[in-house]
Amino acid sequence: MRPPPKLPNTIRRSREHLTPAEIDRLIAAARQLGRHGQRDATMILLAYRHGLRVSELVSLRQEQLDLRQGLLHVRRRKNGLPSTHPLRGPELRALRQVLHAYPETAYVFVSERGAPMTPATFRKLVARAGEAAKLGMPIHPHMLRHSTGYKLANDGQDTRAIQHYLGHRNIQHTVAYTQLDATRFNDFWPD
């Protein structure tokens, strides 16, 4: 049986998630692209750290942030469960910079005209940052959500806790992230 023919000029992804090091490269690349680099890098950081879908990220409103207490109130889409996540130092600093640059809007992430960022714009932004980061495969925003699940699972977090963090109603959607990083098998056969 022959493998399917490869399409010309197409790079296939061998996986649908990024490693933490690749996420860092993606964020650094986004920061360097254009005059809104801080906003773009912050969007990628939040999408990754909180497993946000594109629609959840672009609809994020300032009222969902409590920077004093370091909290993000996540409103999930696709019938997901809402939750409250802690915001850490890098996120708080990045958000304060973004909010300082765009203080007069209800939305956290806006275009130059002050309108909410669109999902299509964020998809293009992530693809451009992926190319600039030279990750060797095309990048799309949902990979950030998958990366969250895999990182948490590989860090040994409880599957039920990951389920609630990502807002999954059904744990079967979360189990996919428990595919382990190959390095977790290193101690299976001590020779």
C-alpha cells in the first residue's frame, strides 16, 4: 500500500500542539511583528496559559479581569463550563501594558480603530508569528489550547482538574491531552 501523494508546497503537522519552548519562540516572534507586538504577544500568552478558544479570547472584556486579585473570569463557548483562573506575574504585567495602550474600550484586545479584535485577524496573527518563529510547521490558534492541555497533563496535573480548567463538560474531551511526553517513559527500563 502506497502512502498518499504529498501536495506540493504543503507542510504537514506531525502534531497539533506546541512545546513550552516553541510557545516562547512564538510569543517572542509576535512581539517583534508590527507596532502592536505587545498586544499580539499578550493574546498568545493568554490563549496558551488559559486554554482559550479564539472566540473566548477576542470577546474577553475588561470586566472579566481582576488585576488587583490576579484573576481572570473565563466565559467558555461551545457550552463549556465557566471558571476563574489565577493570573501570574508575566500575564499581569503584559495585560497592564495592553490596557494602558487601549484604556477607553470595553474589550481587552482591540484593533487600531478600537473595535474588538476579530477571530480572523487573530488567526492571521498567529500564522504570521509561527512563520517568523520558524517552527517548521503551520501554526493555528487552536494549537495553543491543545498545548495547554498537553503541558498540564505532562506536568502531572489531575485529568479532572484539567477538564475544569479547559471548561470541558465531558471528560472524554480532556483525556486526549493525557498522551504523555516521551521523556516521561525514560525511567521505565533502567539499564
